[in-house]
Amino acid sequence: MGDNSHEHIENNSEYKGLKVNKGIPQPEIVNNESVQRFLTKKRKLLSVDEYVNGILKGDITLLSRAVTLVESSKPEHQKIAQQIIEKCLPHSGNSLRIGITGVPGVGKSTFIEALGKYLTGQGNKLAVLAIDPSSERSKGSILGDKTRMEDLSGDKNAYIRPSPSAGSLGGVARKTRETIVLCEAAGFSHIFIETVGVGQSETAVHSMTDFFLLLMLAGAGDELQGIKRGIMEMADLIAINKADGHNVDKAKMAKRQYENALHLFPAKESEWRPQVLTCSAATKKGIVDVWDKIEEHKKQTAQNGYFSRKRNQQAIFWMHETIQEQLKRDFYQNPFIKGKIAEMESSVLNNQMSSFVAAGELLKIHNENQKES
């Protein structure tokens, strides 16, 4: 085969008993033109009507692609996304939106899968979304890679979408709110919005759902410690999970404690009295009871008008939230502000200027720049 010692150092005479053959040249990629066509096609954006028609037909692939546009920070993607949302809006609003939160380790994924499989088993279509503002820092999200919900992620009547890594809570929440519109237009009758149960994301979830479910664990009498009063007040139902085996008695004790705590809170505007149930997502025990309470809540709030009143309040709330988010983004993306902000920060740190004066100066620069353009 000739000398190939220049290609393989092992063939040098100093390495006794070694010989490495040259090998054969690698064949070219089969049908290279087809591969290039596929890659080009994959990158190509569809028209707004193509996305909308696909979503209205329940095409999950096009729904996912539209959600990706919603989550994108590119201006051209945002423009298309807003047009898609506008056309889908008349076909939205027909789902029951349920917020689910709980401390880490409460078994949220198992619970969502158990309740989700019960719903899809009844012929319902379920979308599971997540709000996780920490994902920008940790580069992960609550739902992760969906491996914790294998049965549900393989269910043809379920759609699972991890949290967008948009950084700020306002950005993540707005994108989730817009994703709800698309999912409803695609025919999903039930939407779960999951959050991690620590921080401000519960307020965001509460502002876009019809029912707020708080998952808890039975401990050793310290259940009420570390639970924010605000989260307790938002809850329409507290479900004590993992009430199985040796935990049954602890769960019953915790149930009494939570019921006593709920009596201390003022009555809800919805006229609904929050309740406490025990359940075991692992054994499916009590899951149907939880769902019965959710349906009972919907029936009561529909009858007294609170259901539609809350939806209207949420729509106005998100209009104002979007304005604030847009103004904030415009401010920080302004090239004049970008050039001046470090200088102002330095003046504040050196006590040459107060925080309030510096902020006023930057806002003045921004407003003057807006007038000129």
C-alpha cells in the first residue's frame, strides 16, 4: 500500500510491530442537494395565514413553530407572532385555565401527569405550559426535557411546552399568556400553567388562570412555615400530595392545619370557599376528587358572573403589563441610553448624582430622542 508513515505516526520504525493502514476515503453525503433543500425549507418562515390555518386545524408542528416565534426576541419574528395571535384571538378563550404551584419536591410532575391523563382519558385536549423565570440563569426549565412526564408527553391529546428562557418574569409571563391564546385556538380545552412555587411567578400565573391549585406535602407539623401568606390567599384549592403509606395520618393532620389557616383569610371575591384535599399522584388516589372541586368552582363562578369578570380583568391587566414591558425594552435598547447609562451609574456610585436625578436625566434623554425620531 506504500509508505504512509507521514499520515500515521504509529508506522514510524521506532514503533515495533505496529502498522496502521491508510483506510478508504469517506463517501460524500447521499443526495447533498436534498439535504440542503431540507435545511433551507426548515429555516423558511411560513406566511401568517399558513400558521393560523395549521393551528386552527390542530397541527401540533405548526403550533410549536408559532410558539417558537412568540418566544423569539427577534423583531421580525415578533411581528409575525403578533399577527398570528391577532388572527387566533377570536378562536381563543374556550379553555379552562388552571394554575398549579408547589414547593420543590412536592411531586408536581407526577401530579400533573396523573390529573392530565385523567382528563385526556375523558376525551379532553390538554396543554401544559410553564412559567420559570429562573431558567435564564440555570439554563433549564421546570418541565425540563419532559422525561418526568413520559406517559403524558406521548399522549396524542396532550401538548407539553417548557418555559421560554426569556429572562425577566414579565417577559416569560407575557409569552406564556400569548401561548395560551394559540393553544386555545388549536382546540385545547384545558390548560395547565405550572410554576415552581418560590418567588413572584405565582402572581403571574394567578393573573392568567381561572383556578389556582396549591400542592403541599405533609411534614412533621411545620407545614405552615415557609409558606407565603400571598400564595395561600391565592389558592382556590390546597391538595396535600403523597398521602399514601405511612404519610396518610400526617396528611390528615396537615389537612386540619391548613383548614384552620384558611379560616383566617378574608372571603374571596369569587364567593368560593377554598378547600383542602389529600391525594396521592403516585397511586392516583384522590385525583378525581381534585378534579371534581375544580369543576365545582367553574360552575359556581360561571353562575355568579365572576368567571367572565375575572377574564376581563386579566385582559386589561395584561394590556398594561405589555405596555410596561414594551416601554422598558424600548428604553434599554435606545442607543443613546446604552451610551449614557454606564456614565450615569458611575456618577451615582461616586455620589456625584442621586439615583433619582440620574434616572430623570436618562428618561429625559430617551424622551428627547423619541421626539426627534
